[in-house]
Amino acid sequence: MIERRSILMTAAMFEPRSLAATAAALDRELTDAEPAEIVAQAQRTLGRGRVAVVSSFGSESAALLKIVAEVDAAIPVLFLDTGWMFEETLAYRDAVVARLGLTDVRTITPSPAALARDGARDLWFADPDACCTLRKTAPLAHALTAFDGWINGRKRYHGGERATLPVVEIDGLRLKFNPLARVTRPEIDAIFTAAELPRHPLEAQGFASVGCMPCTSRAAPGQQVRAGRWAGRDKTECGIHAVLAPAGADVSTGHMR
Ligand code: SF4
């Protein structure tokens, strides 16, 4: 168990202004911390069972999950199955879970009522923002109502909006931890090599970042990691990293299994 000077949450700290101050204090404290220390501190701050990891089981995901498993393999891991996942990703999820011994992986799906709004399954083309809301953002917001904070795998080297990622931020009324914010691509590769982690099967086919099937394409050599996501569209993020579940939002459109 990693011991570290700790900020422990009290009920008053979940007030919006206090939460922002707490996030800023944690961000300062953890700015140079190792990823495992950040994961451990997230759990110490919020309590066991109150913080979840959100993973796409994409090309880099196993690095964060390896770190999480070493801190506590029972930390809940939320996987958003949008209904448009590659079969390779679903198989890879199962392989990584078995390899790392993760004991609480929850697959989140849109509710049937939400899916009925995309009966023709063409919303990804007609209105990708609406499709992401229906298949990702709303189900995740619903799933996160069971937690006080979450951990994700974004890195600054992904560029774009991610270039200035803090280590700790707020997401509505939750804390959000980015343990890999300052990690480099060679360091991610080193984690894979040292732990002999399996690679996502689509990586060898030129997919540097893997998301939903219709919105993922190969990145050309030298392009940024996420260049193949929504290629040719004016869209770079799915929306789950915007503030989730603002007051009064309808988050009743997800299922967990
Ligand atoms: Fe829909 Fe594409 Fe968003 Fe997946 S990434 S939810 S298919 S728009």
C-alpha cells in the first residue's frame, strides 16, 4: 500500500466551491507524483468503492489498468459498450481483465429506450455529438452516480484539449484523476514491455487509438495518436470529458451489467 500525505473528503468538501478547492490542493500535491501514487491517493481521498476507473480498453488502456491492479485489483472499472465496439476490443477487454486479475469490471450500455432513438443506427453519421451523448455520455453519467470520483487514462501528449491536463480536476460534483497526465508515449510502451502486457489486436493494423467502429480509422505515420478518431469531422472528443451530470440533467439512460 502506498502511504502518502492525504486529503480525506468530508461531506462539506462536496460543496461545489469546496470541491474545486480540494481538487486544486490535490493537483498541487500530486503534480509530480507517480501514476500509482495518484491512483492510491484517489482511493484514500474518496474511500474504497467510491472511486471508479473508466476504461475504453483501447490501445493504451492496459498501462493504466496494470497500475490500477497493482494498487487494488478490486477498484471498479467501467467499460462503455456503445453497441459499436470492435469485436477485437471486446475480446481484448476479456484478455486484459484476466491477465491483470481485475475483479470488478462493469460493462455500461445505453438503455433500450435510448437506443430506440437511433433505430436506424445512422446517428453516428448524421449527428455524432448526439450519438455520443446517447451511447456514451448519458450512460456514463448514470453509472458514475454511484461514485464520488473517477480515474481515466488521458495524457498530455495526446495534444489538443489534453495538452494542458491537470492531474486532478472536478467533474460536476466529483473529483476526476488523470494519473497519466504527464506520462510520455515511451513510458507507456515501457509499462507494456516490462509487464509483458498484450497489445490491442488492431494496433498492428495501424489503429493508434481505438474507439467505436464507424468513427475510428487508421492514423498515418507521424500523425497524433488520436488523428484517426472522427477523421474528417469537426470533432475530437466524445464528450465524456466535458462536465458530466450537471444539476437537473437526465442521466437515466444507462444500464450496467
Ligand atoms: Fe456514436 Fe461514433 Fe460517438 Fe461511438 S464515437 S458513440 S459511434 S458518434
